[in-house]
Amino acid sequence: MMPSERWVSVNDVATHLGVAKDSVYRWIDERGLPAHRVGRLFRFKLSEIDEWVRQGPAQSRPSSKAQTNRSTQKSSSRKRGGNG
């Protein structure tokens, strides 16, 4: 029987990819890095991470914070534009 692949932590993924932990968290949120939540922690299969890297840059999804900032900027610029 073949041993199953073990689950790894954010630290392990960051080391595997040679990036900071903050990058791993950002890629989960913005680029769809494959992660599995176990309680409050993220766990990963390195085979899924390697496949994600091989597929190349995914279409970046703006985070909810970025969407909020853009909509706020649009509405405030409309207010200023009408007072000209």
C-alpha cells in the first residue's frame, strides 16, 4: 500500500515556494492557492501546490477590501465632480 501524502502548514508551503508566509495567505485570498481549512488553520498538499504553480498565474480575484475601496472612490469622485 502506498503511503498517503501528508498535510503541511503555511510555514511548510512558504519554505517550499521560497516566499514569505504573508504571500501564501495573500495568494489563498486573491489567487486561489489551494488550501484546506482545518479549524482555524490552513493545511495543504504539496502536490496541489505544485500543480497550481505549474498552471501559471490564475486570474487575480480582487479581495473584498479592494472592491470596497474601489466603490468608495467612485462614489466620492462623483460627489466632487458635481460641485464644480
